[in-house]
Amino acid sequence: MAPETPFPQPPGRLIEVLHQRQQQHGHLSRTTLAMVAQELRLPPAHVYGVASFYHLFRLTPPTPHRCGICFGTACLLRGAAALAAAQAQRLGVRLDDPAGDGLWSLETVSCLGACGLAPVLVMDGVPRRAEAP
Amino acid sequence: MRDGETAPVQLRLCDASGCRAAGAGALAAALGAALEGGGGQGPRPRLKPVGCLRLCSHGPLLALDHGGASALYGGLTAEQVPTLLAIACNHPGGHDGDRDPRRRALEAHRLDSHHPFFALQHPLVLETCGLVDPTDLDDALAHGAYRQLQRLLATATPAQVRAEVRRSGLRGRGGAGYPTGLKWDTVALQPPAPRLVVANGDEGDPGAFMDRSVLEGDPHRLLEGLAIAAYAVGARHGYIYVRAEYPLAIERLLRAVVQAMERGLLGQADPATGFAFVPELRVGAGAYVCGEETALLASIAGGRGIPRQRPPFPAQAGLAGCPTLINNIETLAALPALLRMGGEAYAAIGPAACPGTKVFSVSGSVVRTGLVEVPMGISLRTVVQTMAGGVPGGIGADGGIKAVQTGGPSGGCLPAALLDTPIDYEGLRALGSSLGSGGLVVLDHSCAMPELARHFMAFCAGESCGKCIPCRAGTVQLADLLERLMQRRATAADLDLIEQLAAVVQRTSLCGLGQTAPNPLVSTLRHFRHEYSERLLPDEPWLS
Amino acid sequence: MAVVTLQVNDTTVAVPAGVPLLQALAAAGVALPTLCHHPRLSPVAACRLCLVELEGASRPLPACVTAAAEGQRLRTDTPALQAGRRLIVELLFAEGNHPCAVCVANGDCELQDAARHVGMDLVSVPYRHPSRQVDASHPLFLLDHHRCILCSRCVRVCDEIEGAHVWAMANRGSATRLIAGLDQPWGTVDSCTSCGKCVAVCPTGALVAREDVPLGRWPTP
Ligand SMILES: Cc1cc2nc3c(=O)[nH]c(=O)nc-3n(C[C@H](O)[C@H](O)[C@H](O)COP(=O)(O)O)c2cc1C
Ligand code: SF4
Ligand code: FES
């Protein structure tokens, strides 16, 4: 998701670099974070602090497939919680357990701004309307 | 018009993420294939991807422009493509016209463009969203993009631009409603130093998707607005911060920036004034608090999105200590139309204290969900009932509506009895709610208010940055206490504690997140107190 | 430097213009509890215990970062301020695990001082009893996360004065926690100079010197 921008970026490149590395490796391992710290000449503690602050940075490897369920207000009102329970049962995984069953994991995601289609399901990054269970 | 006067036949397919999720991709592929291979006769209709066509609940949306008129269709699938193209190409279509069952099937998907949902809209921010191809600079230019920027550079000083915006009475659309002209003056009048502008596209309020629609549907309008703001306050460099959850908006915006730079519309010194403006895109990483302006600056600088105490305000000391103008995407996107019509004409729209138009995203339990742009001061009822149609199958004077949630996690709920309230910043605030950034979530009678309050409190607890104690520890306690209440394990003393905690969190938190986190709770306590008290454990006087 | 006159709870005091209001409070002989503030470190205004009401301001402001200006009138003792301070201290006690009786810092703890100051006699919010760790990997010092109130003084002293950048805050919200290096045992962080400044500025018993701890209570690394 890290876009290449056509402009030089002097100071605050850390978040962008983390996006890039996560895209390359799927997650941000401690080794990756150590390398980023060295490259950008930043204290390792600072790099870890930033990486762990943001929800979208993953510090552990993701499962190959991921199913997200929007828990925004509109989706919640249209049955997101029941949808999550149904999906958890179907996939045999626990909600918001990043390890999942090794193949699939199920996570809540923040509002995607697609409230018009609530409840919204995100299958491997592709949002779509889910039929309320 | 680049397309010539003969009004070609054109298919505008909504290619924004809402309709994409509803299957616009498959429809586009089918249309593309049919047009490629298409039959010989007649002029070929042009397929044009556009931004949001407003009525998201009926997506994928497609508009057919034909002979000067437009027909809007919703929920089409690939099977209907041949029939659609037959109409577009003026083919009688096999059998005789209207009696053709396939045509009748298609007509069933036709949406009434005279319905109040469309008829009551007053598009300014969204005036070309849904008309222009967001990936095509030439198309944007043909629709007037960058014309106001060029006119102002040629004819107005920065002070004159600021005066015009002051005259318009425009107030920030990011939630606080701060007068935009005043903020611009503060930045412009700081002691000499470099200045920066920032477009706030973090849009984290659940239920809000106005800014996303602007970015996905008309990115050049934002860039023009941002460049005008930069000219007005004397900045040459700016940032656009977009949340990472909006990949399509990021892609479109990035492409628009490259196009505008290559064409010399941005980035190159204006021959008359020497003004050159370079925008830079920054992508968030999933943190609601980064919409708060000081956290936004920390995040742009590459750090944890932790707010700091104001003053100094960013307008005085922002990024790297430079005076920094921060405006919401919609605020900036309102500028081209505002400056074209002039401050006075803009000020004449809506109430004097809060003029102009506002984009709302309507979702929840309503027949029609989507985007509406309406004059400020319109009543809530007009928007959620007349335009959006109320609750599906809802009956009664209020259309089955129980309440309307405005302002997301920092806002509140207004009961149906208050639906005639005109929408503006002070009006909603006086009733214990807030306009916020413009998300309207309609609630029906199946919604339990304490549960809604618990949902928002848990959201804020999860999004608290953790810096200050009242917000970090207080929101968690409140969410737990509300959970206890929902499980009918809370006592009257717990409810007292809830109210005390809410007041302290509001009053003592460092930034807007904590200060407003109790609002949904407090506003539902105000209007729906019985829903809380009826869930309390009965008093057991023999225990005390 | 210009001197400004202002009023603290009806006492008139004069202080240099622009200094933090805490100095005006001191001049007026008014003491407020402070936890995140340290005179030699950059202010963060995070603990919210020093909030004062300034006439004309729409909400209370932290005295540790608000600049003194001519003619200000401020109050430190309104019922709302007192109730707020007390609840904030209670929230802190409920958030971590603070069994004072078995703490090295007992009697020399700024959190205890704050509790005494606000007159806390019981904690009205539910205790959360979090499960936290102890880091005993450093040869000279110990870190007990149960007692950490996340004031970030250690982070700041290490960044701003020692320049070793050992510490940072990780995660967010109620999951926020102090980390050393890449969230590794403190004793394995190369940049630590063992200067002990973090221990010196810690307001509670979260960071302590091994030599202050009764023998045998902690494992050696
Ligand atoms: C927790 C929090 C979240 C916010 N989120 C946003 C946001 O997503 N977008 C936005 O424009 N403003 C947001 N704001 C408001 C901004 O701090 C700021 O007031 C606004 O961007 C100023 O722009 P305006 O004057 O054009 O409204 C948020 C404020 C708070 C306290
Ligand atoms: S109010 Fe919440 S989000 Fe804002 S600084 Fe305090 S802890 Fe962080
Ligand atoms: S001492 Fe001022 S907020 Fe902590």
C-alpha cells in the first residue's frame, strides 16, 4: 500500500518505510525493525514504538488468507456482530486471533467508509457487501 | 466541452469503492467486452469511470447520458448489458420497444432522478464528482479544474483571497466548525518563516465517507483547493494525509498529483507571482486519533500519533515549528466553487451563522444510503426521511426512526422527536450532539442506546493514544461499566460512577478524543435515560 | 525579562512572563500534585493533575505547560478540579498493581504523595488487576511494570539528557507499555550506559536500583 511519491521526503519517512517493508515481507519482524532503525539512523525503541502504535502494522506473520469484518457503526447496526460469529463458526477460528487456524484468520476492521453497503466483509483485502446472517 | 456539442452517448459507471464492493468491477468488465466486440451500427457509447453517484445502497450505479438526458440505473448485472447497450445505441432491440421483457426488466432498475434524494441536493463540493473521470486530467480541466487557482494567481493578492473566504463565512468541515478565513489569517499573519499547509484526510469517524468520495471521485478539486489555501497563507509546500484504509483514494490522488505536476499546474512557479506549490502525500497506518491535528502532525513527521497540549496551535507552531494550516478535505474542496461564485453568494446559502453546503454520508437503517450535499440549516428530517426514505418498512410520522446518530464517536444521538432540528454546528451542540464531520447513522427501534454508547466507548478506548490518564484509563473503565450495565449487573451506584467518570474524562482529557469520547454516552443518557435505568439491578436496601 | 502579575486563588504574585504557571503556583505557596512533570525535562502535560481553571478559558489548563501572562486569574481549588484530580489518581491506582506495603518505594513515592494530596481514602473505580511483567535482566536495576504509571519521565531523561534512547512507549491506549530497545530485555540493550538517570526520575517503584531491594527478593540475571 505504500505509494511511491515523486518527491524527496527528508524527515518523517519512518511510517512509509514500515509500509514498504510490510508489503515486502508480509509483516514487520524484529530483524526488519532493527534494519529499518539502522538505515534511518533512529533508535530501535523509537521504531518499535511507532510500529506497535498503528493498527495496520503487523508484528507477527499474517495467515495466508484473512477475513475482515467491519465493526463500524452502520455495519454493527446491520448485524456485523452476528456476521462475525457466523464466520468464526464457519472458518473454525476465533475473532481477532491473528494466528487463526494457520490458513484463515478473522479480524474486526475499522470503518471502511463503505457504510452504504453495510454489513461489509473484507476477503483478502477486497471489501464486499455481506448478506446479513 | 471536449466531447463536442453533439452530446455523445456516454455510460458513466461509478468506480468508487462503494460501488466496487457492490460489483461494479464485473459490470465494467462486461460493458468493456461488449463495447469492444460491439455490433457495427451507430456511434459507440463511451464508457467512463466516474466517482460517487450518491445512492450507494443501490450500487453498482450507472448513468446513461443520451441525447442531452441522463438515466440512472442501480444494481445492474452483466446480463443486462446487451439490453442496456441496445438502448444506448438506439436499437429497437429485437421486439417492439417497451413490450420487450428484457427492456422492462432493465427499466425496473432505473432510478427516479426527480426523487428528493437527488432533487434536494445542492452540489458544490461534489459538483463534478460523478461527472469527471477522476483518472483523467484533461477531463477535469474540461470541467473547470484549476480555473479558480489560475484566475486568483492572475488577479488577486493572498490577502484578497483570504478576505473573500472570510466573507463567505465558510467554517471548517472537519468537525469543530472553526471559521476558515480566521484560521487562514492566523497562519498568514505569523512572523516571517516558512509556512505549510496540510489537508486532513484521516476521516476515521465510523459512518463517514464524504472525504473519501471527494478523493476518489474528484481529486483535482482537492488539489486546487489546497493550492489556493497555500497561496492565501504564503505556503509553498503541503501535505495530504490520507488514511491507509482508503487505497483507491490514495491511488487516485497520487495519480492526480503526478498529472498536475507534469502539466505544470502545480510545482512550477507562476510567471506573475512566482508562486509554486508542491503537495506531498502521506499515508496513515490505522489510528483514529491521527485525525486530531497535533497527532496528525506527529504522524506526518513519522512518529507515534500522540497529541500535544494546545496552545500553541498548529497555526502558530506546527510541523517543524512552522506555522501550519490544517484543513479538512471537504473544507478545501469547497473552495473552487466558493471562489467562483464569490464569498457573498456563498454566504447567502444556508443560515448566516453557518453558511454553505455540507456533504453528509447517510447510513444505517434507511432505505437510501449514500452521499447527500445539502445547504446547512436543512432539517434532519428532510435528510433522513424525505431524502433517505426512513427505515425500510418503517411506519408512523417518523418513518420508523428511533434516533439519528451524528458526529460519530465524538457526537451524539438525537431522538426522532427532535428530527425537525436544523442542521448546524451550534444547534446540534445545544442538544448534546454534534455535527462532527457529517456522518448520519439512522437508528431504528431495534437499537438499544446503552449498547450504542458502549460500542462508541469501546471504540474510543481502543483508539485512545494512551498518553493522558483520564482518557487512557477512564474510557476503559467506562466501557467496562457499560458492559456491566448491558449484562444487567450494574447498580444505581455504578450509574452514578459512570456519570462522574464521563464528566471528568470530558473535562480533563488532553485532546479532543478524550474530551468528546463520553458524548454518545452523555447524549443518550440525556434523551434515553430510561433505557439505562431499566437495566439496573434492583435496589436491595437490606444489603446496605 | 518582563515580569507579570497574576492572581492565584486570591493571592497576587509576580513571575517572569512566559514561565509555566506552576512557578506562579509555587510563588503563591500553592502546591498541586504533579506526576509527568520534571523540571529538567520537556513537559508533556499527560497526567492532568496540575489542571487549573483560568478565567476566560473554556476548559481547565495544565499549569505545567501553560505560560504565565499579565492579569491572569486562576483557581486551583474548585470542586470540579478537586473531584477530577481525585478520580485521576484513583484511575491510576486501579490501572496498575500498586501494593504499597511490599514496594521498595513505599514512603518515597510520588503516586502515594498524590493520593495523600487529593485525600484518596478508597478507590471507587474497579481494580483492573492487569497481568504485567518484571524485567530483572539488568545487572544494576530492576523494572517492575506493575508499578509503571506511564509518565514517560524515563523515556525523556534517556532521550534528552543521557542521549542513549533506550526507552520508548509501545502500543497504545490501555495497552501502552514501556519498552527497552526492540521490546527486549533491558540488560540486552547495547545503548544503555547504566547511568541510572531513569531510576532517579521514576516517580514510583517501577524503576529501582537492585541495591535498594532487600536481598533475595529478585533473581539476578
Ligand atoms: C479524535 C479526533 C479525530 C479527528 N478526525 C478528523 C478527521 O478525520 N478529519 C478531519 O478533517 N478532522 C478531524 N478532526 C478535527 C481536526 O483536529 C481539525 O480540527 C480539522 O482537521 C481542521 O480542519 P477544518 O478547520 O477544515 O475543519 C479530528 C479531531 C479529533 C479530536
Ligand atoms: S485524550 Fe486520549 S487520545 Fe488524547 S492525548 Fe489523552 S490519551 Fe491520547
Ligand atoms: S504535571 Fe502537568 S499534566 Fe502532569
